[in-house]
Amino acid sequence: MTQTPRTSIPYPTRGQDPWFTGHEATLTEIDLQSYAYREDRGILAIDGGTFTFSAITGVLSWSASINLTSDVTGFLWEVVAASVNLEDGDYLYLDLPRGPITITAVTPQVAQIVPNTSEAYPLAYRRGSLVYFRQGVLSSGVPLAVLSGGGSTSITVQQAGVSIGTRPIINFVSGALVLDDGFNNRVDVTVTGGGGGGSTGVFSCPGAVAVNDIVYISAGDTVSKANATSLATAPALGVVLAKPSGVTAQVMFGASEVTSFLGLTPGATYYLSTVPGGVTTVPPAAPGNVVQRVGQARNATTLICQFGGAFYVV
């Protein structure tokens, strides 16, 4: 039998005998796809415990089963606690046996393209340093401090992937990381360089790396000066805010304002430069160069940075 081009619904060929067999196959597939569409409209993803995601390693984890409701039958699909690796552009999806009549276990799968079937159900999608969930939940890709809803009244705070406590309030202030404000209500997290919204981590680095240098991951837990000459030294991870020692660097990654630059052109867009560690207002144009937008100048000393976004190779 032939099939429709988009949803692969079979239908009888001209003069097919017996005709009823082909007609029955057509109606069966239409029924399955219509039922899947109806069931998808009512699915709610609940539970899952604490979600954590690292934009550097690409590992997304959840600490308890994710349950999805079927309002058609009243039963659940269950995705047990697990970890998956998501590259940029990857979908986390499930193959759902339609019309569950008991609690049904399903296995999470990852792909750049979700299969065109009635069973496939996209659950989450990674874009840059963020993972977007279908139900509207956002898991921020913050390797140093992962903040995730651990329940209705608390937030789990992790440093370098290790839990350091739970609090109902996260308060971003300048100063050292403080877990306790005396009432077990708050954790204070240092945001250096102004603005808020970004995160920082300390990495090993060559001695030549300096404050305000744009850097990339050159080895495990190590950064070096990024440059746009080729993918060997790009894309950039972030900007150096401080040098705790000659061979370590405190790096801001994500989105934030950095107020320690000099000589910026207000309003100009800045890109990763072919000069190691630098930025430029002129996108690199030579074959093989990497074009990565670093941010926009708020004034002569402040760059509104956005790392982890899209880039392309000339």
C-alpha cells in the first residue's frame, strides 16, 4: 500500500483487491494518530524530585521518578530517576504506549530529531546552556551553582555538583558564599562583576590569562584564552573576572553585566576576536573563523555578556 507523505497513513492503491483490508489499515492509523493527539493534550508531567543540569558536561539528572498523567485512562507513565547526556539541539523524548491501563514504565531517549510516530512524545529540549521542558519548567545550565526546585517549600543549592543545603530563598549578593543567615532561610551567592544572572567558577589557567580575557575550556577544569581563528580555540565559555592566583581564574559564564572593561563603544555589539582573549565589533570573516556574539556595550566600561548561545563557522 501507499502512504501519505507527512504522517505515513497507509491507503489502498487504485484497484487494490481486497479493498477493505487497505481501507481498514487507513482508518486504524488515523484512529491511532487522532487518539495520540487527544492524549497529548491532557498529559501533565509531575514529580521528578530535584533536576540538575551542567552545560559543560551536558548531563541532565532527576532524583525521583517523573510521572506523566493520561487523563484518558487515569493511569501514569513512569520515567524512573536517571541521567542523560544532552548535546546542544538534542531532544529528550519518550515512546509512550498509548492508553495505559496500569502504571507503565518508559525509557528516556535522546535524539536531534524525534521520530515521526504516534508514540514519540518530546519532553525537553536543550538550547545552548538551557534545557526547556515541555511543561514550561526551565532547568538552568549552571555548572557551579545549580538551583532547582527540591519541593514546594525549598530550593536545593549545589556547588560544583555537590549539595550544600536547601533553603526557601536564594539571595544574590556581593561577598563570600554563606549557607546560613542564622534562620536557615537563605544562601548568599557571590556574583562578581555586577549585574547578576550569570554564574562563576574557578578554573586552572596558564599564567598569561588575565582579567577581562575571554576564555574557553582547553582541558579538564582548565581555561585558556579563546580566539575566533578556528574551533580549536572556540567557542568561548566566559570572561575572567579575577585571578585568585597566578594559575587560576574566576570565570563568569551565562548572562550577566561585567563592569571592568575599558574603552567600549556604547551600544556596539561585540564578538569573539581572532586576537586571543579579546573582543571586537567586527565579526571575523576569514574561512574557518568562528563568529560568536559575546555581548553588547552598555557604556564604556560595562559589557552585557551572553555566553552559551549560537555561533557559526565562516
